[in-house]
Amino acid sequence: MNAQRPLVEVRDLKMHFPIHSGLLRRQTGAVKAVDGVTFDIYEGETLGLVGESGCGKSTCGRAVLRLYDLTSGEVVVDGRAIGTESQGSLRRMRTTMQMVFQDPQACLNPRMTVGAIIGEPLDEHTDWPRKKKRARVEELMDQVGLNRAFLNRYPHEFSGGQRQRIGIARALALKPKFIVCDEPIAALDVSIQAQVVNLLEELQDELGLTYLFISHDLSMVRHIADRVAVMYLGKVVELAPRDALYDEPLHPYTEALLSAVPEPDPAMAGRKRERIVLKGDVPSPANPPAGCNFCTRCPKVMEVCHRIDPAFREVRPGHFAACHLNDPRYGPEHSESAEPTAPEATRTQHGGTR
Amino acid sequence: MPAGDARPVLEVRDLRTVFQTRGGEVHAVNSVSFDVKPGELLGVVGESGSGKSVTMMSLVGLLPMPPAEVRGGEVLLDGEDLLKVSPARLRDVRGGEVGFIFQDPMTSLNPVFTVGFQIIEPIRRHMGLNKRQARERAVELLELVGIPGARGRLSDYPHQFSGGMRQRVMIAIALACDPKVLIADEPTTALDVTIQAQILEIVEDLRARLGMAIVWITHDLGVVAGIADRVMVMYGGQVVEHAPVHPLFNDPRHPYTRALLRTIPTVTGARADKLQVIEGQPPMLGAAPSACPFRDRCPLAFDRCHAENPLREVVAPNHDVACFHPLAHTAKEAVA
Ligand SMILES: Nc1ncnc2c1ncn2[C@@H]1O[C@H](COP(=O)(O)OP(=O)(O)OP(=O)(O)O)[C@@H](O)[C@H]1O
Ligand SMILES: Nc1ncnc2c1ncn2[C@@H]1O[C@H](COP(=O)(O)OP(=O)(O)OP(=O)(O)O)[C@@H](O)[C@H]1O
Ligand SMILES: [Mg+2]
Ligand SMILES: [Mg+2]
């Protein structure tokens, strides 16, 4: 926000998952879940990461924390390059960076009580006496709106939303500097969503936390994020300060996303609203189309889009987008037929450094 | 749209479900009643932990017993009480006449079987298709819910799918056998708005074309406002308000419903500094209710609310509310 020091720097990050097929299970291709993304997250800010299901948001978040071995690219956290560091030496850094997982089930050991789950990071990384740990666990439960009386219950005895909050409490236990929140509130009702979001914001003010906030809930992202990155099929297609993104989206995909938000307008309730549904094939990340990844569904597609992958450019100060419409050579006011093509094709890796 | 006088395909009366835990009983569902007609969509909203999932899982025997116990009530599917039928018949109903989309896709998809197997198997069992036909139908279904490259992904395992893709696989499985009743428990929480819109289109189409009755649990009030015919609001294991969608949003009567509607952020208009929350803790549900479950958080609570549990009372056509306060029984125009 005011201090513009990047806490996290991500450069041309790629995370490809091999596809094996045939009798011999040979590698025959790769799912390009994250295919070259570049962004910074400033200290104390919240960067929202939005985009369609399957576009690579979770993979990106996990890769930034090095929960995977990267295919290529670099990640710098707090001045330290961790792109190729071994998992062993990363362990000590785990106290400063944490993750709230999308699937609460994935991180909750069914044989441990809730108290033990939330306190586990404290057991692992502190030598506090039992009483102090217990007090901290209770404090965390209060903060996320879980009744302390449930301390000795097991995860399956909770509702979906309650389980999600167990994961949040656990991630907060060590007061980390940087938290990747992967859909932390998707399973919660609006009041508890608000409670959790308010909590995340309070902690940010108090402790100067930095968040990568992954969500498909555009209204919640508008509330919590300082800047927002929009992902489509493994790439960041737009990145801008919040208000600029919501008021003046530069990428047609962002426009489509914003237009599809269902709004609970009481005056409209009961009447059916016009929904804009993107038409066209959703390409597979194993086999992205030639040219721009969005060309198969873009309502404003031009001829050039099928040939050339648009570069990720700073169109206005701080407002980045990867779309030919913003390129004076191809944009709407120009006829595209007379344009040269060859040199651009080699410069297509979006995300030059910023 | 449902014909006003059609008979309900699913009728639930006075359902009560209790869990035995080491810490004592948890009364998760307390005298819940509702019904759905063919082609109708009933939205279910309510606080986290209010018993939405447990209610629906009780209907078709999806809860492990023990610790769960359905203490009473009737669940009539076309007149047949599902609480009384044999386990074999219940297995037939599940995934056949009643499709169920679970809230947590990872717990309901089996990690050791491929996604393809998990869709194809129920299609073969319930629809009597052969392997090839079932496979084709599986591909068709995955394409319908927008999984790119569907054919090539049948041999993938659930962990190779993203959160939202797993949820869509669940939706495909639930729709596989053209159920009469679809119970969808937070089916679109992991989905972005565009795919959500696509799923909502499919659902609209299915209920218009096949007359599928749908129970749609969600905390997304925007979705409810757009697709539901009627809405039921749950709090502390009970139905506290039930109304057609328009009055529910425009003339909510229960203090919880009113508070809930005030908590929603938007993508347009002014951006609030702090989001609204409903102060206080949800009830513990340790015993059958003997007072209003919302009393400790309710701005309108008075003596009677602490002494007696309000029953649902009709306050307007098709609109009922469980609240003693006179405001709950006064229409909005009359107040203003
Ligand atoms: N196996 C269990 N043992 C004990 N209590 C349980 C069990 N399963 C659920 N509960 C309790 O029953 C209550 C209702 O849970 P349910 O899952 O129906 O909530 P929900 O309304 O679906 O909430 P959410 O919106 O968070 O999914 C909760 O308070 C929960 O803690
Ligand atoms: N372990 C894996 N092996 C193979 N493919 C994977 C693996 N993990 C993810 N993928 C694939 O990578 C792509 C991106 O997945 P990811 O989970 O990052 O999506 P997402 O943006 O988080 O979506 P959602 O909003 O649905 O959670 C998907 O096509 C997914 O199938
Ligand atoms: Mg994800
Ligand atoms: Mg639930």
C-alpha cells in the first residue's frame, strides 16, 4: 500500500503437470496449469487472484509457496530466491509463509482433534509450554468464530463452513508474514464470510500481513484486495489496482467475468436476470489454442488474435493487460489487415519485468 | 414453472436428527418440514452449521448411523416414506430418483478410482446402459458441465482436477440418471461466475424439460434471488422463515433473515469500509430447543423468546415465519 517494497516477486513462473498415457505410461504431453506468470505482491497489500475454475489459481498459489517443484521461473519471498531451494531448507521459512487450502478436508487429519490441528504448527515451530499453546489455540478459535467448547471435537463433527475456519485458524497460528488464501471463504455463509474477511483485514492492519487472496467471488475480492490479477488458462491476462479493474476493465475476459456476477438486488428478486454466458469452446490447458488463449471465446476477437499471443503490457500506469485491443497497431480504430506480424510473435511471452 | 396445484414430489414432515458425540447430543435438525413440486426450485439458505447439509443427508440415509440418528419425521418421495424402506431400495433411490451433489467434493469422490469410473458406474447400474453407451453418456455429461477435453480426462484421478472441476464432476454424477429430485448442497461454491452461470442454465433447462424438482442449498443470496421459486431460511437446526423469493428479499420477516440480507457486499456502488456481520455466537444445539434459537443475537428478543420456541406461523400467502415479535407479523408497507 504505501510502502511499495515487493515482498513476493514472481517471474515467468511455469508449472506443468506431465500427462502419461499408453501401455508404457510414457509422457505424451503436459497440462500447462501455470504457463509463465509474472507479478509482484507488495508488503502489506492484498493481491486478489481471480479467474475461471481450472485456470490455474490454486496451482499458482501453491507454486509460489513452493509446495511443488517448479517447472521453471523464479519466486523471491522477502528477498530470498526460493525457486530451486530444497524442501528441507524451506522448512524454516514455513513459519513466515502459510496457506489456507481450498479443500478444507485436505489439510485436516481426521484422527486429530480440532485443538490439536490448530496447535500443530505451534508444536512444530515453538517451544511454548502447553498452557500458553492452549491459550493461543483458544484465542484463534475465538477469532475465526468457532466455539471454544468444540476444542476436543473431530473434524467430521463440523459443518463445511466450520471446517474451513479450522484451516484458517491453523494458518494464522504462527502469525506468518505472507498467507496464500485459496478460496478461504467459499464455503462460508455471508455473515461468517464477512467475519473472516474483517479478521483478515484486522490482522493485516495489526501485523502488516501480506495476502495472495484467491477467489472467484468478485464482490468479495473488490472488498478485500488492493490490486487484482485476472488469470485465464494458465496466464495472467490483466493486473490492475482494484478500482481501475472494476471500473475500467481492459481485457474482454475481465469484462465478461464482471458482467456475470449475480447480484442480490431485492428489486430484481423473482424476476429472471439476463446472464451473459461466454460461448465457444473452453480450451484445455493441455492443448491451448494458437495465438491468444482467449480467442476461442472472446466476443471481440480479431483476426490477429488467432495468430499472435498478445504481450502482457503496462497499458496505463500500474494497469497491465494482455490484449491486442489495447495495442494501437491492432486496436479497434485500426484496420488490422496491413499489420506486420513476424517480430511480435517472438516477443509474446507476456510478463516482461515491471 | 411449476403448476400451482401440482402435488409435491418430495414432502418432508417434522424431521429430527440427533448426533451422539462424546460431549453429549447434538440436535442438528429440529422439526424441519418442507416440500418441492415437480419443476420447482426451493432455495435453502442459512448460517453455517444451521443443519442444511444434515437435513438433506438425513432424507436419503447418507449419514453414518451411529453417531447419527433420525429420531422422527416422514420423508415422502411420491408418497413412499424413505425413512421406512429397505436399504436396497434406498440405494436404488440414491443416484436414481434422487440425485445428490455433495458440499465437499473431495470426500465424496473416491481418490483411488478414476473420474470416468465414478461417473460410468452409476449410469450402468441405474440406467442399464452397456459399457460403451455409458462411456459416451459420461463424456456428454462432462462436456455439459464444461470440462474441457472431457474424453481425455476420464482416466484422470480426482486429485488431478481443480477444486471447481471436481465440483462439476459431482454435478455430472448427480445429473447422470435424470433424477426426479435433485438435491444440490452448495453446488457452485468453487465455481467462478461464468461457469456458475452455465450450470444455472443447465439447471433451468432440466427443470423446464424434465420437470426435475430441485433443492438448492447455498449461501450465495445472489444465486438464490436469480433462480429460486421459494426460499427456506434455516437457523439453529430449524426453519425460521419460508416464502416465495420475491417477498423473501423484499419483505423479510424474521430478524435473522433481515440481518442476513444486510451482510452482502456488491461489485457496484460504494465500497463499505467494513463488512456487516451478525454479532454473537451460533447456538450450541446440545438439546432439543426450548426457546428461540436466535434469541441471544436478536435485537428484538423479549421475555417470551427465552421461554418458548416459536412455531412457524403463516403471515402472508405461502409465507411463514417462526418469530413471536409483532414486527414479524406486520407487512413492510404497514411498518413504513
Ligand atoms: N458427525 C457429526 N457429529 C456431531 N455433530 C455434527 C456431525 N455432523 C454435523 N454436526 C453438527 O451439526 C450441525 C449442522 O451441520 P450441517 O453440516 O448440517 O451445517 P450446514 O448448515 O450444512 O453448514 P455449512 O453451511 O457450514 O455447510 C453443526 O453444528 C455440526 O457441528
Ligand atoms: N496434480 C495434478 N496433476 C495433473 N493436473 C493437475 C494437477 N493439479 C492441477 N492440475 C490441472 O491444472 C489445471 C489448473 O488447476 P488449478 O487447481 O490450479 O485450478 P484453479 O484455478 O484453482 O481452479 P478452481 O477454481 O476450480 O479451484 C487444471 O486443469 C487441473 O486439472
Ligand atoms: Mg483452486
Ligand atoms: Mg453444509
